[in-house]
Amino acid sequence: MQDMFFFVWCENHNMIKPILKKHHLGHAHHRLLKFIKHHPDLTVGELRNLLGITKQSLARVMKDVIRYRYVQYKQSKTDRRKRELCLTAEGERLEDELFQLQRKQFVRAFRETGDQQSVEGFQRVLHAMLSQEAKYLLENRSSSKPNKG
């Protein structure tokens, strides 16, 4: 099973590499775009906690996505002192293009299994593999703000 997981992980990353390369981005940028899209109105601090990276690492990646106009800051509706992150129209388009490639892989696999129980079982296994911290961050984030994806 470990070998299968490794190959799926590699295939999942390799299928999006050409698109990322075309846009001068890497997998860190992809993770950032994904979290900003699926967890709307994140602050930089919340994003850093979700990704589990240092301020310095996040700053490097943020600089790129802002420069390429994939991400922008907006003022929080609830606290004027906070700046929240959101994808620009171009960022939405790019994240969707990347997601659609990966989605095809999941759809194909779920169709091959042929039943909803397999899909639900897979989701339970993935959830069980998460660290307690990741579960807390995802569940806390999901319950406090609507998930748009």
C-alpha cells in the first residue's frame, strides 16, 4: 500500500508540473492557491498555520503570487485592521485548471470502484491519516467560515 500511495502522490504532482512551470510556479504556490480558494477570507497568519510553514517561506511564495496577480489582499469585513487573502480572476482560473486535472484522476478512480461505500471509506482513511493538528485546523476553519469548494 505504501508503494501505491507513493505512486499516486507522484502522479498527482507530476500531472500539474507543466502548468505550474508555464506560470513560473512550484508546488508551494499550488498549495497556497488551493487553500486560499477553498478557505475564503484567510489571513496570512491563518494560511501560515494551515500550511505549517515559516513566515519567511510564506513570504517568498506570497511575493510571487501577488506579483503575478493570482492573489490579492482585501480588507476584512469584520475587522478593518485585518487583511484577508483572495484569488484574483486569473488566480481562480489557474487554480481551477490545476484542480480539474487532479479531479479527473479522482473521478476515474471512484468510477472504477463502482460504489459510494468505497468513496466514503477512502475519505475516512484520509481523515484518519491526518495529524490531530491538521484535523483541528481544517475542522475549525470549516466550521467558522463557509467552504466554497
